[in-house]
Amino acid sequence: MSVHKTGRAFALALASAVLTLPAAAITAHAQEEARPVTINDLFQLRQAGQVLIAPEGDQIAFTMSVPRDLRDGQSDGAPLSHLRIADAPGSIRTLVGGEDTVGAVSWHPDGESLTFVGRLGEDEGMGLYRVPADGGAPERIFTPESPMQGYVISPDGDYIFYIAREPSSNGSDLRERGFRANIYEENLPVSHVWRAPLDGGDATRFDLPGHASSLRISADGATLGVVLAPTALVDDSLMEQRWNFVDADSGELIATAATPGKLGGGEFSPDGSQFAFLAGTSRADSTAGAIHVADVQTGEYTQIAPDAQHHIQAFQWRGDEIFALAHIRQSSAWIRYSVDGEELSRTEHAGWVTHSVSLSADGSTVAFVADSPNHPRDVYAGAIDEAPARWANLNPWLADRTLGDQRVVRWRARDGVEVEGVLITPQGEVPENGWPMITVVHGGPEAHDHNGWLTGYSRPGQIGAGEGFAILYPNYRGSTGRGFYFIELDHLDPPGAEFLDIVDGVGYLAEQGLIDPARVGITGGSYGGFASAWGATYASEHFAASAPFVALTDLISFMGNTDIPVEMVDVHFMYYPWQNWEWYFEHSPIMNAEGSNTPTLILHGETDTRVAPSQSYILYRYLKLAGEAPVRLVTYPDEGHGLRRAAAQYDYAHRLMGWMRHYLTGPGGEMPPADLDIDALLAAD
């Protein structure tokens, strides 16, 4: 969870309506020069992240993710996050760029400058910076003794409240002498809430029970909202966090909203008497997608629309009403609620899917980040009663690319449940026997693929379509966007009926004549890797190639070394292993490795603590011993549950596409070469 979030919700004064953004036109010149999206193109994609409209609504600040482009000789590393500001559509200035990166951006209470956490230039350690909105050099205004994990500034601008650990002791040289034993899950460093004057002076630590991870402050500065968990364990951060209300002056605990499960962001009502926040509808809910409203003095709360068949992503108070951004199936909508939960209006989004959103102080102007099948996340804004304008087109070069056709598809699973997904197909007529297809399964399973931009290093999307593949993103049962009832359908049976949803989707597309069922591959990460490993073993006859990434493969050993065992049981598996050993055996892909005839490329980060690398080693060994098809294992040093660095992502993307190309459209048989000619690939168009 992000610790410091501001302006993520928005308001709407319209009754239900549909607004459609104009599609980007491709000029005749662009059509002549157009070519498909390639893997090299991924490393020039810019995407908007956090968006913050100025209180007066006349400027929009936003962060922009900038990947390392290895073709230009840049050093390997994670993407940078730059800070930019727009005064009008297309009128964009960079406030922080180059090799610097920012996080936790917020408008300063003066409304004329922005604050952010970072480490710029030659500065030592992370600190809080302030930069004028009209430009100028950022000024470091606060340096904590320990790195900040989140902050809020008091409305008068005098104090900062922040989350940090106790400063480390420098009195011991034991580590330098070689004494570096780690005590697993004991004495984990706990983060606390601190209060410090911004004009200098000592910080005061609030004595609150547990591990702090998120902060909010009321409009009058009198009360803090603090997320606390009993310990710093990952399981506690997922399942045991609670919003607490704290006196901002004394640090005394006022009340706790004792919700039963997962927790999301929150915001005080304008008068500070209530606090709205996102949380699960129950302990068994796998995502924090329902609005709750708590009394700040007592902690008593009510749920708003807990049975709705959507999930709320963000919201904002507007007077005594709540305006929410909902993800509904593969799209999004703005929903206006009364505080007692009555839905007052709904505005569906057509042509794009909304993510980060911010509303001006008077509620008249909305800024938001949205993507579409034609472009990654860009910035839009406008009066809430008018069609928005595109303020930032961060990837104009996409006009020179040929994109595949993208649409939502629906099918009935074998037990009658309606399942949906997003399908990308190459341009042109369907081949006589149908397109070869790569099935890309999302992780979670508490996630979903929307009808927007779906292309990345591990998600072939437009890259695959450009090479003649159809790409299916199935939102199997257990996915978000359809309420708790749909999430609950996967309980007790992963990857049983939920996996059959995927198989049935492949069958449906084959029946429609769109794909060649003999040339279907499957890939995905984490829980999507679980499905991909299942596809390579249990359902080997359905998949001609598989590429599981950071995958669950042996559920018994997985439960013994994952950092989220309680979360997996309480919202997915429902049993601990000793309560039903046979169930864990039956739902492990390795139990079906014998006789597998699916060529399988296994990939894993070597420092993964969520799904231990041993899960991939186990699958590899079982397929080597008992399978009947080629298998390869690739691991990435210093990478965890997902790849962050550009070189690892580049390697992964080429191995994935090379594997699918070889076994779905190529000669098959023996594995493609293990070594990649990176220099030649970087030099290609």
C-alpha cells in the first residue's frame, strides 16, 4: 500500500451519462510509416502515475514513469519517477527530471508549491523537498533521522507528521566483524508516527500500539488517521491493519475502526467528524473494494453498498456526499453516494479506464489518469459536466505503430457461470485455421485485466498481436471488478473451476473460429504462474507451450515458506495443510507432471519471498524427471516477486516471446538457444 496518497478521488455533478474520449487519429503519413509495437518500444513508454490538481483547478501535477532505455547506453535499473506539471493541454513543464526520482507527491498547504520525498543530486539520504509550481530548484525542507515511509503536513504548514523507524544505533561494529546472522521473523523493525516542526526542532514519537504504514490528516489539523498492524509481518500488513484515529497534538489514540480484513485508503469528512475508507466486506474478501464510513470518536462504522457488483478504487468527500471511482468488469465509472449508501448517480466511462483521480477544491474540475486500448496511462482533465480534454499525450510516437484490434469477450463456463476477458487480435482477416494464441493469466487472483493498455515486459499484448498472435486476458472467477460474490466463487477450489474458466475461454474462441486450438500457449506471474504451471501439467493437452513466472507449484512447501500463509488461507484456500493434506496435494501442479507434453519455460526472481524460488526448482525437476517435453528454468539475481530492472525485463520479454514463437509458430522440437544475442536485439528496430 502506498503510504502517502493525495487527491485520488473525484466528484461528479451529473446524473448518469456516458462520456467518450475521442480516439487518437492516425495521419496518412503515420499509416505509411506504421509498424507493429516491438519489445524495444517498451523501453520508451512513458506512463502517468499519481495526478494532483491544484486547489484552484488551474494546474495539474503528475508523476511520470520513465524506464531505463538500454539502447541509449543508460545504466541498468528500475524506472525513474519524474514530476511534471501542466498549465493547459499540451503545456507541460518538468519540475524534477533527469536521473532524479520522486515519490509521495502532494500539494503544499500554500497551494503554490509541491512537496515530495526523494534524494536529489549529491544529497545524502532521503528527505522531503519542496518545489514551486511555477518552476525553480527544489529545496530540501526536512531530513528525518530515519527514512520516511509516508508523511502529511499540517494545514498551517508548520508541522510534518511522518512514518519512520527508530534511528539505527551506530555503536556496534559487529556486522563489520562478520556477525551477520538473521533471525527470521523476529525483532522486525517497527515503524512509528513522528511529529516534527518544519522550521527546525526535535521530532516527537507518538506511542501508538503496533506498526504504522499510512497517514491522513483532517482539514482542521486536529486529528490523524493512522493505519496500524500488530507487527511488521507481511501477513499482518495484509490481514490485520486497521484505521485508527489519533489526536494530532497529544498523540493519544481516540478510537479504532475494527474492520475484519483487508484495508485500503481513507479520507476525513470536511468537518472531521467522519472518516471514509476502503476495506473488504468480510475476512474472506480478497480485496479492499468497499467504502466504509466510521465515526471518528467511537470507531463505529457502516459499509456502503457491500453487495455491489463492482470494486471501488478511490473516492473523495464532496460536502456530505461521497464520489467514487469504481472498476466494473473491464471498465470504470464514477458513482455518487449519499453517506448512508444510496447510489445517487452513475457515469460510465466508454473508451477508456480511469485510475488515479483528483478534484479541485471547489469540485468543479476533475483531473485523472486513464488508459485505453490505444495508449498507456495519460492525463486528462476538464469541468465535471463536460467531456474531458487530453492534457498529456506521453507517447505520441504510438501514432506510428500498427495496433491490433482489442475487445471484451464473454463465454459461459461449463457450470454456467458467465466469464469475461479481453482479446487482442492482429489486424486483417482471421487465418483459415485461426490465429495462434497466447493466454495471459493475471495474478492475485484479486485483480482483473481491464479494456485498456495491456502490454508490458511479461504481457505480450500489442507485441504479440504485431507478430500474428491473438492474446487472451481471461478474468476468471476470483477476479475483481464484479463484487464479492464473484471473488468468493474461487474459494476452496484453486485452481479448479477458476482454471477451467480459462480452458473454457480457449474452447469458446476455438469454436468461434478465431484461434487454432492446437497452437495455444499460456503464461502469467504469481497466481497467473500457478495457472500456467497447471496448464503445463494437469491440462497439458490444451496448451502447446507454457511460461510460468514466480509460480506456485507445490502448495504444501509453498505454505511453508511464503510470507503470506494466513492471507492465502483466509481469503483463498480456507484450509491449513494439516486440516486437509489431500486437498493440498490434489491442487499442486507437480502432482500432474508425469507425462506432461507441454514445452515449459520457467522463470523466477532469486530473492522472491512471496513465492520462494524453490517452487520453480521443484516444477523444473519434476518435469525433467516425469515429463515428456522440453523444460528450461531461468532465474534472475537480485530480483523478487516481479522484475524491476530494465535488463532483466528485456531478457524476460525476449525469452517469453522466443519460446512462444518457437513452439506455436516455429519448428518446435528441441528448445531454442539458451543464450540471447542482446546487442543484436538492442540494435533491431
